[in-house]
Amino acid sequence: MSGYGGDHLDFRGGEFKGSFTAKAEYREHAPAPSALDALPARAVGFTGREPELRELLAAFDPADPSESCAAPEAVVVAAVSGLGGIGKTALAVEAGYEACGRGWFPGGVLFVDLHGYDEEPVTAGQALEALLRALGTEPEHIPGGADARAALYRSALAARACERGAVLILADNASSPAQVRPLLPGGKGHRLLVTSRDRLPQLGARLLALGELTPEESYDLLDRALRIARPHDSRVADDREEAALLAVLCGHLPLALQVAAALLVVDLGKPVAELTAELAASRDLLGHLNDGERDVRAAFDLSYRRLTPEQARVLRLLALAPGPDASDEVVAALVGADAPPVRDLEALVRAHLVERGRESGRRRWRLHDLVRAFGVGVVAGDAGWVEEGDAARGRVLDFYYGWAWAADEWLRWLPGSEVPGWFGGRGEALGWLDGERSGLVAAVGWAERERFAGAAVWLAACLGEYLEWRRYFDDSVAVGQAAVEGARRFGDRSEQAIAWNNLGGALQGAGRVMEAVEAHTRARDLYQAVGDRRREAGAWCNLGLALLEAGRASEGVEALTRSRDLCQAVGDRSREAIAWHNLGIALRVAGRVVEGVEAHTRARDMYRAVGDRHGEARAWHGLGSALEEMGRVEEAVEGYGRALEVYREFEDWYRAGQVLHDLAVVHEEAGRPAEARACWLQSADAFTRAGDTAEADRSRTWAEEQQEPPPTPPLTP
């Protein structure tokens, strides 16, 4: 064996023992083949990915001065990574065709599938044998060792560059840097494009991570797939709303979308809405995303089988997490540890099975919706893992209950009482609740299972004040309904009463007044049955407000009077202050404004006596409204101002918006349009911060149009 200089080796006279086999795909050609034919066919219906395609082409462009390796001898490596089924190969092949169409690779294109996630991945040596054959090397001249093959491969590419020009090598489906590194082609302007489910930072490559398609790209893929099969098939175009829902159910994952399109193609009589309904109702979504040839579950399973036992366990448990993502603390609770398993999580991120993010400075972890469905399915298939998952859910409920209870204590804390622990203050408690809201609401939903009913009901009771404060009424209704069902399973009438009471408040906030009346009535009756007079007083109070909103003012006054009297009987001054304030509202609605002023004044003084500054602000607001109705405008303005000061301090932006609206009306009626406009604009800003865009838009409209004084919005109790 002798050398001819550089990497070119002469194997004549060498002895090689044994056979070697390559699983890699290749096209065999004459001694000087046109390797352009090695590219697989373009993906039918390829759409979207324009930014990613531009980035790859920029990496391949031999004339692009932005490349840090712009010298003609340099090799640029690009690595496209992403979740199984995300469309890595389709993008890489499309980029190959585009680059060749621009004449950048006159030496041709080589393609090798490394089968990196099969049970027996292609080795680097096998891949090199396939590539050497594709370059026209006779089999008997291919050496046995991987290093020798790599040297011959680089020499063959160098010769190819001199004869024809640069070559693009596409190494598809790599699972490790070791598979790819020997395929680096050397200089002469060659390019290596790698696809992998794992990020491969060790290669020094330009990394391009693919995410799911945009909603518009998903729509285009579905529509194009149907029209390729039958040009006049307009089912997707005729029902864009259902097509958008179908794309969501497919997680905007190209493979899942292609399977869904294929299911529609084979059944011409099936509307998009019918397939969407089937997928939405299925208890095995991934089982439906299978067209006989392509299988989303199988694609994920290839990645799952490569995980270590520890990584696989983390993935399974993370799939059970409540909410769309999980904080470090929730992950730690899931796995039963004091700290999250960061090394395993980072490995899952590199494998594109987990996504990492941050929110308010806290690290969070998220699964693609279909990966979550895959993980849930894996757990369901093994009795031991089901029990492990239930234990993990129990730990999460315990964790959430402890912290939600502590946060709720801060929201209800009054100066002079014992300072709650765990959080540094009210703002920190609200911040934690904001960050965990989705998970907290979802965890309460576990109340449908008897094993978790009690803990979920207790957790729900800790969320009522927060959800009302932030005005998340849809979440509040969902929590309330789950708590009612859980309390029924739990079999505790006191817990049922609390759940019905909280549900009533949520329904009232959501504008479902008659349902709220029914819920509060049931709560009142249950409290009476168990002899809880203090909470019965609260139920009477809430019932009175619901009756008031239902247009039954006299019944509302009666119910609120009962609430006040019960509070006095049990000596609950805090609840008595609330009852006085709400009674003031009811009396005004009933036309008894003077009595309303007296009630709000009593409420203000009592709130002040118990140290409830936020409650005192509500009383000032109500008193201001009552005084305005009596024509005592300057006193009303003073009351509004006192309320506004405290609302801003507490960051209660919705009520601040209401006060500013009322002040704007006062200025408008007094003939002060500039002051009115300023207050309406401030009101719009406050409503925006509260998340009520409809009220914000109305305030801006009144500010700009200077119409007649608008009606006063209902005063929040």
C-alpha cells in the first residue's frame, strides 16, 4: 500500500479480510457520475419554511460575504435539527434542489441516510463506503477501516472538485456527531448538510432548529395536499375555520398534517369538520394520525427508545404535568426530588422532545402537544407507570396547595394581623399565582378522579380570591365546576357549600346571572344544613348581589340585610363591612339613595376599623357614586379620589378604571371636557392593564368623540 500525496491512498496490493455492508442509500453511477441524481425527490406539497430555506441557502452561497468561512477552501457545515416529523429532510432536500438550480454545486450532490434512530444505525464506515461508491470508486478499491475510507473519500472529493466543482453532501437522519464527523469533505468549497432530531453543536456547524409550522403554513399544506390529489378538492378552502382547528389538533406538525390530509384524500365524502370532530373526541389521538404508511406515534417512538431510563422517566412524568408548561418547582414535584433533573431535561431539549423557556425570570419546560399525547399514551400502557404517574400528580397537588394557600393568605391579609409566610409580600404572591395560573387551573381539573378529589377541592378554595381579583372569570368558572364535582365525590357538605359559593361568584363575574343565583342559593342551603352561620352570612351576601344583577332589587336588599344581621350576630366585623357596602349598592339601585349613603359610610368606617384599606377604597367608591347621585359633586370627587389612590397602590386596575370613568362623567357634566378626556384616557390605560380591552376601547372612544356622558358601568362590589 503506498501513498500518492495528500489524502489519496493507493490500495493496490492491500489485503482486506471479511465483508462490510452499508445500510445507507446511494445511487451507483459510472466512474465519474453526476451525483446530482443522488437527491431524493422533492417532498410533494412542500410549503412554508421560507426563512429557514433562506438561511440554508445563505450558508451554501459561495459568494456570500457574510460567511465567516468565506475562503473558497473552507467547508461550511449546516445542521438542521428538530422533532421527529417536523420536516427536516423535506427542507434539506428542497434546499439542495434550490442550491443546485443556482449552479452552486457543479460537482453534484451526494445523499446518505444514516438511519440514526433505527435499532442499528449506519456507522460512519458504512456511510463512507456508500458515498465512495456513489463517487465511482470500485468496491475492491474501498479500504476496510473508517479512517482509511475517510481519507480516500476526501481525496475523491478533492479530485471531483478539480474536475467538476464543489459538491453538496446531505447526511440525513444523524443521531450523533460520531456518525457525521468522518463525512466532513475537506476544502474546495464543498458543503455538508446534516439533519438530526438532536442538536449537534459539537460539529461547529451552523445550527438551524425547526419548530412547528405557522397556522397559515399549516393551512397551505393541507389545502395543497388535497389539490395535488384532486385539483378541484376545495374542502379545506371551503371551511378555513375547521381547517385551522384541524391544524391545531395536529400540533402544526408537518407529518401529522400530511397524515390528516391523506385521511381526507382517501375519503372524498368526509368533510374537514368530521375529521376534526373524530380527532377531538378520540382518546387516542396519535392512533388516528396513521395513514398506513406514516405514523406519528412511531416517529416519536424512535426518539423515545434512544433515551436513558432516567430521561425516559422525566419525559413520561412531564407529559402528566398540568398546564401547557411546567416550572422547575413543578418538575421537581413530579419526579419527587428537591430540585429539577436539569441534566436529563437538557438532554431532552437537545433531542427536541422538550422545549425550554422563561417567564418572569423563572425557567419553564414545555412539551409539544403531540409529544405530550405520546407520553401520556406510554404511561397508560404500563400499570406500574400509571401508579408512578398518579403518585407524581399527588405530589404536584400537595406542592400547589401549599403555595396557593400561602399566596391566598397574602391576598386576604390585613395590617395588624399575623404576617403570612413563604412569600415576601402581596406582589410576590400575585406574581407566583400569575406564573402558575394555567397549571393551577388544570390541576383542579383532576378532581374528576376520586383519588385526587379532596386535594383538588382544597386547591380550588385557594384560587377564588385570586381569579376574581385578576378577573379570570372563564378560569374561575372552570375551577368552580371542577370543585363542585370534586366535593360531591369527596362527600363533604361543607366543602360542597364552599365550592358552590365560589362557583356562584365566578358565574356572576362571567355574566351568567341566573346560574349564579342558583349556585349561591345552594351554597346558602348547605351552610344552613351544616350550621355554619358565618359562611351562611357570606352566601346571603353573594346571593343578594346576584339577585340585584338579575333585576330583583327588593329581594337583593332583603338578602343583604340578612347577611348584615348574621354577621353582627356572629361578631364577624370584616364580613359585616362587606355586607354594609353591598347593601349600599342595593339600596341605591332600589331608589333609596339616602339610605345608600348611610350604608356606604358605615362600610367605610368599619373597613377602616378592621384595617382593610382595599375594602375601605371600595366603600369610598360606592360613597362617591351615591353622593354624585344626590348632586353633592365635590364630595363625590373627593370620594373617588380616595378610592383611586388605594386602587392604584394595590394595582387593582379594573376598579381604578371604573373610578376614572366615573370622574370623567363628573367632569363632562360640569362642562370640563379637557379634564373628562384626560380621565377617560387614564381609564382606558387602567382597563388595558387589567386585561379588559373592551372597556378600554369604550373609554378611548368616549375620549376621542366627546359624546354625551356615557352610562356609568356597574359598580364592582
